[in-house]
Amino acid sequence: MVEPRIPPGTRRDLRRIDWWIVRMLGRATGGGPPNVFTTLARHRRLFRPWLWFAGRLMPGGLLPRAETELLILRVAHLCGSGYEWTQHERIALSAGLTEADVRRVREGPEAPGWSERQELLLRAADELHATRTLSDELWERLRPQMSDAELIELCMLVGHYEMLAMTLNALAVQPDRLPPGPPPRAVRLGQRLLGPRRRR
């Protein structure tokens, strides 16, 4: 087993409120405090502002939850982030993607079975990953289907999970021990309550 370059913080290492937050997040997912949070919480000034921002993208973003998870899984695959993939594979199934959808994410937008919008989202993730921008051709296809706010969120969501995957890979954050099956019912309820919020 690979050793993490920065070990997850313990109760003694983290501020009391941050330890309480990571414990609650662990209970929500059905496991212990997730290593991503206990590691990043070592940066005391950054942790809670980042957590708030991340929560506005997922699960509190504007894009439908299944689309958000589709994008996150594609980013996890492209960046080789096993941690990100393992976490969001479970969440994706509770957000509306099927097991076949999750497997097919690795094949990308060319795989048969995607809706037109799903294909476009996957293409967007691939282009943003490869070129750090969107081609005029893809933009013209996305524009009629998405609001200004959704297009902004699409770019920021992909960029955020690329950043997170890079950090997880660089710090060698190790996988969590997760129970089999989908996240607990409380997580699924929270996802429905927090997002998405429809607007134009």
C-alpha cells in the first residue's frame, strides 16, 4: 500500500469544528471521516472556504445531479484519480446514473447509448481537460441547450474536479473504506434537497 505524502489529520491535528465537520461527512457517506477532508483540513485557513465553494458546485449546483456526476466521473477517469472515481461511482448511482452508464463513462462520448446532451457534456469535459478551453464548434452545440449560468458552472465544475484530482494524486491520498452499495438514504435525501435549483 502506498503511503500518503501528507497523512490524514486526526482529532488532535484538526480544529474542533473541522473535526466535527469531517466526522459528520463520514457518517453521511456511511464510513469514517473521508481522507480527502481530513487531509485538506490540515490547511486550516483554506479548508472551510473550499468546502463551501465545492458544495455550491456539488450537490448544490444548477446542473442536474446526474449530469454533475457524469462530468465528475469523466474528470476522475481522465486524471487517473482512483480516489475521486471510487467516491463518485457510489454517488452517481444514487443521483440517477445506471451501472452501465458508470462503466461507459470510461469509454467517453463516442460510446453508444448516451443522449445528445450527455455526449456533449462528455465532449466538453474531454476538451477542457485536453486544451483548457472549448472549441467554437462544441460551444455552438452546447449554447442552445444550456443557460449562461449552466455553461459557467460546467467549466468551473470540470476545473474544480481537475484541481481536486491533481491534489489527491500529488498528496497520495489513500482510498477510504466504504461500505458496499449506494450511499445511505440520508445522503440521497440531502442531494434532492440541495440541488439542482432551476433558473435562467
